[in-house]
Amino acid sequence: MNTNLLNKKNSKLPKAGSPTIASWLLALRLKTLPLALSNTILGSVLAAHAQRFRWSVFLLAAITTILLQIISNLANDYGDFVNGKDTSERIGPQRMVQSGRITAKTMLRAIIALGIAVSATGVWLIVIGTHGLHTLPILIFVGLGLAAIAAAIKYTVGKNPYGYRGLGDLFVFIFFGLVGVMGTYFLHTQTGNWEVLLPATAMGLLSTGVLNMNNLRDYEADKNANKITLVVTLGPSKAAYYHAGLISVAMLMACIYTLLNYASPWQWLFLLSFPLFLLNLKKVFSYKNSIELYPELGKLALATLLFALSFGAGLLLG
């Protein structure tokens, strides 16, 4: 950690008293939590379709996923400040550490406390989900759990954060798609199913799309702060086509899964979410000012949640 930078920045900020509830709610970035729940819901509904759903797994997976998202949000707030990436050019929600509403030390303590909490819920989830299995699956899930916590924190925290090297998209795809959906499915069913890879890929791509929206919005600020996201590498124009690819392939994966497992017209219920994604794509290709993308982030997260819910409802009704 660059303590000189931290002290220098803190000296320029107003003295912060005890953080208010409002400050913490802003730091949590509640609009991102529906996205975190989407992969748990999708993995659980796929398990329910296989008649292997367990409430204990669903609830613990949901709590663990939400805690991981919150840790990621707080770590992003903290890490961007410590690494000097938060500037007045940011268009997104106000950062609590940069604004002085929460001190860096207090934010770090909160991250550590939540890290302990998510470790506890994660262990509990693994114990219930792998009960009766051999050692190898248990060790795999322990490793995945530790990797998920590390990924949530290391996005912008540390000497060489992967979020500043254009790798954020890859990690979001892996943990909010493949691991989130397929891992939840396995903990419910204790079995694997290669076809689950298709909706898991769809969820990973949509989640990556939310991150891409965030990075499109912050393009100028990130570029000037030398925060190398994939959007900074590609440029806004190519990043828009990349965004279209993420959404399009996600929908294609959902359609292929449905065709392979078709039993009822209800299974096409997820098509109701398509107009929301098309509206999002229209905005990505037509916006004139980055500030226009600010509300799109929450809309895309909710559209992803609607996709997960409608996809699951179609499976269960079918």
C-alpha cells in the first residue's frame, strides 16, 4: 500500500467523524446487489428443475454472494482512492473514502470484517453443499471460495490490481457466471451437468456487460488516471461493439439451452427481457455524453435479474 499517497490524500480531505448510515449505504452501492443475486437464482432454479433444490443452499449462497459483492464495492472505493485513481472527473456515484465521508482506515476495517463474515457463510455453505462427498470436491470449493474473496478485494487493492490491467471482465465472467451458476447448481445437486454451462455463460456475459457499462461511463476519467480497463484499451467505439457481442452471445446461449431442453412454450419466457437489453444497446450506440450512461448501469443490472427470474420461471412452469 502506498502510505505516502494515502497520507497526502487524507490531508486534503475534511476531517471525517463517525460515518453515517447514509454514507455506508452509498458505499454499499445497493443497485449492484440484484446482479449479485442473479447467478445464485439461476443456479438454484436450474437445480429446482432437476428436482434437487435445497433452501439451505439457496439462502447461504445468496448471503455469500451478496457479501462478496459488497466487499468488492467497498474494496473498489478504498483501492481507487489509495492508488490515486479517484478524481473529480468521475461521473459515477460519489466515493466515500475520496470524499472524506468514510476514512480509509475505517473502510479497510469494514472490508476485513466482511471478509471474516463471508468466510464463515462460505464455509457453512460448503459444509452443507458437499455433505457426504469425498475430499476432492470439498477442497475444490474451498479453493474457489478463497479465490472469490481474493478476486473481490484484488480488483483495485494491492500493488498490482488486476482491475488496472484490463482483466476485470475476465474475472467477472468467471466468478459471476461460471462459478456462480455452476457452483450453486453443484452445491444443490452434488452432480455436474455440462448443459448448465450454457446459462452460466449467459449470466457471465451479462454480468460482464454491466462492468463494461461502468467502464464506458468512466472512460475519460479512467484513461486520465491511467486505470487500464478493457474500454480504455479498446476505445469507446470498439467497446460498444464488444458490449453488443456480450449481450448477443448471452441471449444465444440461453436459446441454445432452451432448444436442447425444450418441453414447453413457457421456457421462452426469458424473451420478455430482450427489449430491455435492446434498449441498453441502443443507448450504448447513441449516447453523446458519458453521463447519459449513469442510469443505464442500474437498468442493465435489473434487466439481468429479470432474465434470471424469467428464465427460471419458464423452466419451472414448463
